[in-house]
Amino acid sequence: MLLEVQNLTKQYTEGVGISAVSFAVEASECLAIVGESGSGKSTLLQILAGFLQADEGLMRLAGKVLPLPATMLVRGYPDIQLVPQDFKLLPNHKVWDNISYPIRNYPKKELQNRLAYLAELLNIQDLLLRYPRELSGGQQQRVAIARAMSLEPDVLLLDEPFNQADTQTKHQLEKILASLTQETQTALILVTHEATEALSLANQMLVLRAGKVLQYAPPQKIYQTPRTAYVGKLMGHLNELDKKTCLRAEHCYFADAPTAFEAEIIHVFYEGYRYRYTLRTGAGKEWIVYDTKYFEKKHYYLAWQASNLLEFS
């Protein structure tokens, strides 16, 4: 295993830390750490990068225990690089200089070869002579990733990488990150408050709430069998039958024949390839149902497969 994290704990007198967080990431894999604001994601990321010291626990990289930040002259692990949410590019230096800064002392030929490789990998060849202020947010992000990758790290950390990305930029970033991890065998760890944004990339997901791990599993398992209703709702809308039983919106459908479950359409939203219906049930709860057809009536019957029900203790 490339990176092993065991029982990381960090407590504060005020605010949320983390408690007994454990996981492992292999080379070229992607781990998504998800949770709402205040769940402990940022604290965990700072510890992983070597900028913040945990109160308890340890980390191993390629089998070797990583030193504590307090014992290092300069905090931060060279083999674990962080791309911050605001990128922190040098504003008065061109892209070429920003990327080469971490390896500025390399022999000239080696530096040039490394930069040329990263520029092609991240598709920023035509940006090298521009200043950060002349770039879009997505372009700045790719430059920041290239800078982090210049040191050939084993692990790349990304803080909310999709936070400011539109749909097109998000899809482009997904492809770039997928290619990067496969090409370089770098392990990727990203944190996000939007779990659905990481579904396409992640091999594993770790769900945090108030600093504690609620579930750690492949994204398919978390989506299909969330351990709690909170985890389930992070992965998409849940329609509530009662306090212990829910149903994903996409698993509910309009029935041709009368059923015991009747609801009234109160809103219809067109999403291009489908309609999103908001309905009020007889119990006064709001449900979401998706369908490719447009329905004009107000009252409809709803149905679902019993095997799709999610039950929580």
C-alpha cells in the first residue's frame, strides 16, 4: 500500500478536529474525502500535507513512517503535494516560472524536460508565457497542479477542486486528473463538500461528519447502501417514507395503475434530458421524482421496487 493512515486524531479547544481517522490509498488510486463544511476535511488535509501535527496516529508512505511536522526544519512532505483551493500562484511571475519554482535548482536541461512533460500532460503548452491574472480559474488550477507535480510526488492532495468549476471545466478536469494518475501512478486524494462531484473519479470514499468517519468504502457501495440517512443524502436526494426508510429519487416512478401512494405535483423543472418533479405526498412530505416525460395533471400515483428501499436503524 502506498499511503497508510492510522487513527489520526486532532482536537481543538474550540471547533471541529478529527477523531481516529484511518484509510489507505494505493498508487494511481483516487480517494475522495467528503463532508459538509466543518466536518474536519481541512484539518485532515493539512495533516496529510505535513503542515499540521496530529495529536495521535501515524502515517506511512511506501512502508516508512512519516516524521512529525514538529521535527522538520520546513513543514511539509516533499512526496505529498497539496494544491490549495486558491492555488496560491505567484502573481508577478509567468506560468513557466510558477511551475518551475519548486525545482528551480535542478540542472537546466532536466528542468526544461520536466516542464515540457507537465505542460503537455496538463494541456497548458500555450499558457507558459502568460501571467496568472491572464488565465481563467480552470487554467490557473491546471498550472497549480503542474507546479505540485513538478516534484514528482507520490500523493497529490486537492482541496475542493470542483468548487468554482462550471460543468465543462469540471469534465475537463476529471479527464486530466484521470490521465495524470494513470500516467504518473500518483495517488490522488481530494476533499469536497459535494459527494456527487467525486463519484466519477473516486476508487474509495471517506465520509466525515464532525471529525468522525461515518463510512469508508467504494463509492458504489456508499451510494447503494449508505450506512446512515446523512450519508445517503450526501450522495443525492432521498425521499422519506418514514424516519427509518428512504428511497432515492431516481428509484421512484409514476404508476399507470392506482397505488396506495398518491402525490400532488407542485413544481416541474426541465433539466434538458429529463424533468425533475417536486411532489407533496398525502403525509405532507416533499418528494422528488425524475422522468423523461412531461406530465400535465396534478395528481399521480407513485411506485417503486421494494429492493430499492434504504433502511436505517
